[in-house]
Amino acid sequence: MPHFHPLTVLGRRLSFLQSVLAFDGWGGYPQFEDDKGHGRVALVACILSTILGANIVLCLQLTLMQRGILSTELFGEWDGDTLQLALQWTVYVIVLCAFHLGEFFTTAIFNPSVTTADSFMVNHSKAYTAAALVSWIEFGIRLCFFPGRNSTRVFALGMIFVAGGQLCRSWAMATCGESFNHYIQKDKKENHVLVTHGIYGVLRHPSYVGFYYWALGTQLVLCNPVSTILYAVAAWTFFRYRIAYEEETLRQLFPEGAYEAYAARTYIGIPFIRWVLRFDRRKAPS
């Protein structure tokens, strides 16, 4: 009798979900099987926009119910705590959909040559999908069993993180223009330049900074204590290695001290990563 380990089963389910997000199995449909197909772009945009619109309407209804303008009977016997959590969920979904739509449209406007359906970033990675699912499960448990353990102040702080992170990332993508790419470039293209103006005059990885605080903010919006910690640690670890790799690549693409001089006068913006990179470089063999 075959033995099924729970983690193996979960891994397979996650792989299946990721394959759906990546449009695997759409062979024979040219507009959907390729990431540049108009059909795939239109379908992803349609789904995200529909979810966004529905949650904007629901968010407005819940807000009016909180203020006593609409009757709470619309959703049954919901108390104030449950109503607040439902409102936070709709805000979270709005933020999530707006982020993915924003990723595509910002890329389409400022770097159209690399724009594809993957620019929505909905199929970012298994880790991203798994983190989202874990946060949804945690929120669902809190909603069902601990609706009173919530904080509107933490929710407000999360909104600040989300708004600031989104602004930082979008500003970075717009400033970088054709030099921006969702994937680290190992070879220098003709139009690839070292961007040092605008927000890049202060932060040398502003798109990463924006994403880091945006991701952390989404969990503060939901007031998920466990996922907030997990997101902070996972995102920090991811960017700690990604930034180290990217900086080494940029030193090779922009030699003769060009990148070194730029790095010396700018900040990374994610706590402690600069210190870790300095330590790594001191340990590295010369």
C-alpha cells in the first residue's frame, strides 16, 4: 500500500497550482500557450480586474455598514469584529490585485519591449504562492476562532507600508525604464545603463525595497502575526542573496569602479543587508 507523506501531497498540489498560473497545458492555443500571447494577457487582466472591482464594491459596502449608513443585516449576524476583519480582507485583495496589475502596466509603459503576461507576476514562484496560501489560512483561522484579536492601528500601519512600498517600487520601475527587468540580467544590453538619478540617487535597489515593505505591509493589513514574521524573514533572506548576486553582476557589467562609486554613496534600504554584504566581501578570497 503506497505511503503518502503530507508534505509530498502538499508539494504536488502547490506544483499543480503553479502550473495553472503558468498556463501549462495550453498547447494548441497560440494566444495562450506563449507568455506574449494576447489571449493570455487579456485573460489575466480580466480576472484580476474583476476581482479588484468586486472587492472595491464590497469594501465600500462594509465601510458604509461600519458607519451605520447601510444595515448589517445584508451579511447576516456579523458583529463589529467580524465586520472589521472582512473589511481588512477586501483591502488586502484590492492591494494584491492592484500590485499585479501595476506590475504589468508599469512595465508596458516604461519598458514595452520586455512586456509579457509574466509581467503581471502572478506566477512569481512557488515560494510566493505558498506564502500567500499560508497567510490566507492564518487569516481564516483568526476569522473563525479569534475575531477579537485584531488591531486597527496595525491595519493602519500596514496601509502605510503597502502604499509606501508600492510607490517606491513603481517609481523605481518608471525611473529605470528600459534598464529595468524582473529578472537579473547577466549580459549588458545596448540600452542597459547604470541609473543613478531620481530615487536611484538614494536607494540602489528601490524596487526590492518597495517589494519588501509592500509584502510586509500586506500581512500587517491582515494583522497576521505569524505570517508577518514569516514574510519578514523569508523576504529578507531572499533579497539578502539576490542583492548580493546582483551587485556582483553589476560590478562586472559596469567595471573600473563605476558601480563601486555609486554603491558607496547610496543605501540598500532593507535592514542589515548592507552589513551582511560587507561581511561577505571581507570573507571572500581576494
